[in-house]
Amino acid sequence: MKGYRIAMVAACPFPANYGSAASILEMSQVLAERGHEVHVVTYHVGLSTEGLNFTVHRIPYVPTYRKRTSGPAYQKPLLDGLLALKLIQVVRRERIDLIHAHNYEATLAAYIARRFTGRPVIYNAVTAMGHELPMHNFIRPKSLAVKVGNWLDAYVPTHADFITAVSPDLVALAQRQGVPAERIALIPAGVNLSDFENPDPTKIRREFRLGDRPVVLYTGILDPFQGIENLLAAMKLVLQEIPEAVLLIVANSAFHRFERMARELGIHDSVIFANDPPFCDIKHYLAASQVTVVPRVECPGFPVKLLNYMAGGKASVAFAGSAKCIEHLKTGWVVPGGDIADFARGIIALLRDPALAEQLGRRAREHLKGNYEWHALAERIEQVYAKVMAQGESVPATAKPSAVRPVGD
């Protein structure tokens, strides 16, 4: 396949070591390795771009926005307006062939750019806003947040030229909104198994003075929908059975609220917070743990942290609503419903049976091979690109695109 000029749109700090931002980074890297010219258009904040094999284009500096995590903010309309303008500029200057926009804000910016440039827009669906937006407690009253989220769920998918969705739930959501099946492809988030090779568990155990205590590990953001309250409540039950256990929470956001909660639960001495280590250290944290956890009860998208856990060869305890790629007692421990006591029992069972935990972790890593590795997924993404470009024009767009010219022609 000839390479295309691709504009990846990320309405978030980028690069960043969490969720969607990390997936966009890895997707861009693998597509660039395969001969595509990738241009990521994003906010003015993010980690260093040194050494990347693609180009990052940032909006102008907005001094009042310094967040390093995703989520709603009062500055967002300004940021996303600037993002649309920057995208138009990049599409025209770099002679972009297609726009691949991730999540809602980026896709809305892409629709504006499509109107002025005629470039087709692929929407990468990673969540459902009717579910997620009310949980941020940003828009009040909550009923208004539900209405805004439901409107986004109805509008964004139906105006894309094509949809890549990371989970069957999001495929079904798009189909309920009337998007035909031939315009949707199920392509989950991916992982690079090589990133998790040769870990050193002693590095983390020394740093946090863990000794030989069994470690329960959570990594990722601490947004309200992640279920950290569930995890702390479950950990209190775990400690009643295994008092030497410790919960290690690795996050890139403020965790003062959860420190207070741990104190109120009387488990503060058994909970450790690690603040935003580099991604290359995550494999060491995984190697130092016995059990990994996904305490989010419902996840319409795909919890990227679960892929990292599996790549590290770890057994995960997850509620069924978030267990997108594990099977109970085959590749992980799946808790039906949302009962915290059941979640705690899963953690206890794996801590008490290290052989079972090791077996589940080994099978989990094996399951990723060929199914969730980025190079395999990149082939499926390229098939979508070829299909969209073969259409010759942006079907719901009003502007007709110029002739397609792949990189190298």
C-alpha cells in the first residue's frame, strides 16, 4: 500500500502517558513506520516530542490552560476553535489526504476543517458522552450534561465519512444512530509488547520500600468515572483478609482527594500514590505487582490500562463492563455487575493463589499476540484508509475534495 498523508487530530495534551493520548501516539508511530506521513494536530501542552517519527503541530499558546490530563475545562471552546484553525492550515500546507480524528472534540474540529478543505474525516470512537460527560460533574445540572452527551452521541458518528470504533459497544451505538455497518470498523486499542520486556521489579520495591508485601496495582487517570472510590472500598475488604497487602496507585493527576478517602477508610498506611512516572517505567511497576485492577464499573470504550496489564503478563481483576478483552479464569478475573465485595474477593483469590495469578497473566499476554499488537491493527487501519480514499469524495461533506495524491507520487 502506498503511504498517505494523514492528519491525526488530538483534542488533548499530547504526547501524554494515559489512555487515548497514548493510543494516538502509538498509532501514529506505527503508521509512520509503515510509510505514511503522519501529522498530529493538538493542543499547546504535552510531553516532549523529541525523537518522534512524525510531526506535531500545536495550537497557539493559551496561558490559562496548563492541564496535562484530559477532561472538560472552561477554556475548551477556545482551544477547540484554535484546533480547527490549525487543522485547516496543516491540511492545506501539508496537502493532507485524510483526517483521522479521535474522540468528540477533535472530530467536531475536523468537521469544520472538512468544510473548508474537502478532506474526508474518519472518526475514532473511544467513548460515549451520554455515559461519560455527566460523571465529570462539570456541566450542571447533571440532566443538562446527559442531554449534551446524548446529542454528541447522536451527531458526531452520523457525520463522519467512516468510523473506527474501539469496542463492540461503540459499534452498536453508532448503528443505533443510523450509521450503516459498511461505514464502521471495529479496531480496538493496541499495545507494543516489546515495551514490556526485561522489567526490573526490584527497582520499584526498593523505591517504595515494599519488601515482600503483595502489591495490588492501578495505573491511569483518576477521573470520576474510573471508579477509584470502588477500588479503595474494595481494598479495605482485602486488607481485612490480607493485612500485609498494599495498593499502589500510579497516576498523572492530583490524588489529594483519594488520600483523604484512604485516611477516612483507615487504610492510608497501605495505599501508596506514585506521581506520573515515565511510561518506560510502567513495566517495572507491573513486574513488582501481583494483581492489577480496573475498578471502572462500565466502560463503553476500551480501557487501555488493561492492555498494559496484559502485556506485562499480569492477572487483572475487572468489572464485566470494563473487561473488554479478558475472560473469567482464562485471561483474567471478571466480576459480574458492580459489587465491591465481589471485586475484593477477586483480588483476594488471586493474592492467595499466586500460581493461578501467574497462569492468567501468562495467558493474557499470549492473547494479545496478533490480536491487539499495533502492527496487526495498523493493517486494518490502512484498509479503512484505502476504502475511504477509494470513495473519491467526502460523502456527507458539502465540499468536494481534490484528487487523492498518496505520498511518493
